[in-house]
Amino acid sequence: MLCNVNNFLWILLALKLAAFLIHAVLQEVCDFVRLRLSTGMEPEVICEELMTRCLAPDCHMGGLGCDNMTVVLACFLHGETFNQLVAKCSRPAPRHDYLPFED
């Protein structure tokens, strides 16, 4: 029985770490996009820059960053103009320090 409990604890810790890493990467992408939107950069250009940043400098890294990639950036304007979105992105973003599986 103790072995099963230990396995469960390791799985739980691995899930917490995975959730933390996913959250960190998603936050980095959000910050990347928001910064560029705040300057008025077109979504198409932001997508290109994001893919360029994700590409590996060479394919000798075990394939990381060398595979097919697709980026879609959807700007939901809710009846407002793109310039209003730019203005919103220029203001400080609310920080949500939520981490999945927080204690």
C-alpha cells in the first residue's frame, strides 16, 4: 500500500510541476503578444515574430523548434476598433498569480 501512496505523490508533484510550467509558458506568450499589440503591431506580424522566436537556431536539438508550427492570434474587438485594443494593451495588465493546484 505504501508503494501506491508514494507513486500517487510523485504523480501529483509531476502534475503540479507540469501545470506550473504550462502556466509560465502561456504567460510568456501573453506578455509577448500584449507588448507588440501595445505598439500597434499588426497581428500577422506578431504571429511571424512569435514563430521566429520559437524556431530552433538549428535542428541539432533533438527536433525541438524544427517541426511544423501554426500560430493563430484572434483579436476579439467586441465592437471596438483595433486602436482601442492597442490603447488597452498599453495599460498595465492585471496580474493573476493563480497557479493550478495551489496549496
